[in-house]
Amino acid sequence: MSALRRVFPLLGLAIVGCAVGPNFERPVVETPAVYRGVEEKVPELPPLESARAESLADLPWWKIFEDPVLNDLLRSALEQNLDLEMAVARTEQARQLVIATRSGLFPKVGYQGSGRRSKYPISLLGDSAQTFNSYLGMLSVAWEIDVWGRVRRATEAARAEMLAAEENQRAVLLSLVSRVATLYFELLELDRERSIAEDAVTAFQKTLGLFTRKYEGGVASKLAMTRAAAAEAQASAWVPQVKIQVAAVENQLSVLLGRPPDTIPRGAKLIEQSLPSVPPGLPSALLERRPDIRQAEQAVVAANAQVGVAVGNFLPRIGLTALYGGSSQDLSDLAKGSANIWSIAAEFTGPIFQAGMLIAEYHARVAIWHQSKAAYELTALEAFAEVSDALVARDHLGEVRAARERQAAQLEESVRLSLLRYREGLASYFEVLEAQQDLYPALFDLAQARYNELKAVVDLYRALGGGWKLGMDWLPTAPDGSDESTEPSEPGAPGGAPEQEPHAAQPAEARE
């Protein structure tokens, strides 16, 4: 026992010692000082009603989208969306795998029992036999001592995969919010198009009636009437086409809401929608906010830890085993607890020749590390590009919308003047038809421009990793959608240390 008391502290020091393999260091990504598009001169942005946030990404979605109907749809989607439900299940799966992997650090206790009845001859001649009973019961303990940190590296990899699954859940959640909002605004834009198409049908019907009366009165040609009838038929074809698109968008939204296809309620009209214009923040913060970047970083952490596991496979595994139990010919004697079987042993095993398997596994893990590192850097660069695209779109689509408004206003005036001139005999029917046929496509373009302007802000919110402070629960606790939310979750990302190759502890080829 005194020897064991001396051994156990040494084992404890070995267990808490450094694990083999490289420690993780975040790959270095070249980060711009500001987003491209921010340095350009943009119109003055209106202040927020509440306190100005540091970045658009800091705002919860119920402060971004001020339409109560849209916020109700978002709540329903977050509660019932099936993609999000699958992401939550994958996160729970990864969490349980961490527990399963970490269990390798602890002793395994088992039990064994058996009962046997047999008959053997008493003499070699076999003229008589005797029946024997035997019972066995024992407890077993086995413990692999993680001297080299192989199990700890495997646990580190599993924990990183769990964090990656959590970030994937955040990404699904953010994508769901932006997708529902985009489809909702598209639905409002289609409603506006349907209204324009119906107005066009009414206007062309009035023009057709005017030309018909003049033709019947003998003061206009049949050509004017037929051209007006063709324009009315063309406008009438717009209405069912828009209805088809409305049904398709409503069906997509229903799927995101986790319900059968049905009509989607509307709130404020397209022209009444407004989104806050808030600075995007610093590009360096994007590495902490974007869930896909954080997920890619955790993939690098897992790959880095798996390199350590591969290194640990070259080293001997040291363990302790113990047995304690008893055997007897009578079951009642076995239950008395008088043990007559026990053993305790220390053992170690290690590879000598594996035909290149271990070294190949090691190089494969290093290759996976390089892949994950490149994927992380590519994800970050693509994120910067997405933010820049959204910023440029947000800034310039406002100019497009303003130009479309001026165009529509001038064409509306042109229609009014052409009708007035036609009634007074100062213009032909071609002037009236051309003015009307120019107006309604321009109104369609204006509705599309307003939708694009709203969508650009939604895209910017998604590109910035919006709502990242809110953790997993994005539902507001207050019914009015105020700022009562869950506590912010820590980004938890390690510091940006210089890049380091993961195979600093590479074993020699001869060891295999």
C-alpha cells in the first residue's frame, strides 16, 4: 500500500500534464481597417429611436423589423421551423459525444457473474459420474491512464465539434430570420405589383371605353380601339401571373413556419416599411460575430486536436486493471461475500509495426488541419466580401429607388397630360397609349426598387452576423417586443496568435 501511495501522485501529475500535439493558435486573416463601401460618401443616416448601437449586428431582430405581423411570423418560425429543429438536435448530439469521449479519462467499472452445472466421470473407466455446481461473481475495474493526453486531445476535438454545431445552429437561426423577412418583403412587393396590375387593367379599360365611344361616334378609327383592347388584355394577363408568384412565396413562407401551405397575413404595406440605418461596426468584430466564421474556427480547433490524437497513437497506452470477487459450489456461499478471487495489474501496450497505418493517419490529420485552416480563411474573406456587397447595395439602392420615384411621378403626369390633350383633340391615341404603357412598367420597377432597398438591409444584417449577443434564445420575453432578452453570450474566441504548423511534434518514421 505504501508503494501505491507513492505511485498515485505520480500518476496524477502525468494525467494533468501537457498533452501531446500542438496547441491551437487561430490562423491569421488579413482584416481590412474598414469595410469597402463605408469610406464612400453616403447620405446622412437618420438616428435610431432608441440609443444608438455600436453596429447593426448588435440589434435584436425585433428592433430591426418594426412590423408587428412580421415579428409574429418570425416568432412562429423560430418555434416551429424544422431546419432549426434539426440543428438543435445536431447540437445535442455533439454535446453527448463530448460526454462520451471525455468518459475515457475515468475508470470503467463492470461486473461479471456465471453459474454452471456439469457432470464428470469419477474414474477413468467412466462407470460412475458426479454432478458439480459452480458459481462465480466479481467486479472489474479498468483505467487507461491518459499519460500522453491522447484522450484529452480527443475530448478537445469533440468539444470543438460541439461548439461548431452550436455555431451552425446560430447560422441556421440567422438565415431563418433573414429568409422569412426577405420572403415577407417580397410578398409585400408582389401585393404592390398586383395592385399596380389591377390599376392598369382599370385604366386601360377606361381608355378602351373612351376609344370605343369615339369609334362608334365616327370620330376615331378602329385601329385606336383595337390597340387599346390589346393593351387592356396585356394588363389583364399581369394579374394572374402575380397571383401565381404570390402563392409560391406564401408556400415557401409556410414551409419555413413549419405549417402546411396557407395564406400569410400582411402588416404594413411595402411603401410604409422602414428599416434602421446603423453603422456596420469594425471588420475585426466580424470574426467574433459571424456564426459561419466561428464554426470554421472550431473546425480548425478540432482538426488541430486530432493531430495530437494521431501523435498519441504512436505512444504506449498505460492502464490499471483490477478484479475482486468469489467463486463457490453453492450460491449461498457466494452471497456471503467471502472473496477468494482478486487481482491487480498494471499494463502497457504500444505499436511496433503497423504497415504504415499510424504514420498515414497522422499525415491525413495534418492534411485535414490544412484544409480546415484554408476553409476558415476563405470563410472570413467571403464574409468581408458579403458585408461590402450589402453595404454598397444599401447605399446605392436608395439612389435607384429615388430615381424610380422621379420617373414614376413624371410618367403619371405624362399620362394625365396626354389624356387631356386627347380629349381636346390635340394628341393622337398613340400618345395616350405610349404614356400608359410606359407608366405601369415604371411602377413595377419602383416597387422592385423599394423591395431591393429593404432586402439590402436584411442582407447586411445577416452578413454582419446580426443578433450575435443574444445567444440561442432570440425570442423577446416581453409581449411588446421590447429589449428584454437573454444575457449576451461571450464570443469566446481565442486571441489571434501567429500562424503555427500543427506538426511540431511529428514522430519519426522509424517509430512505426
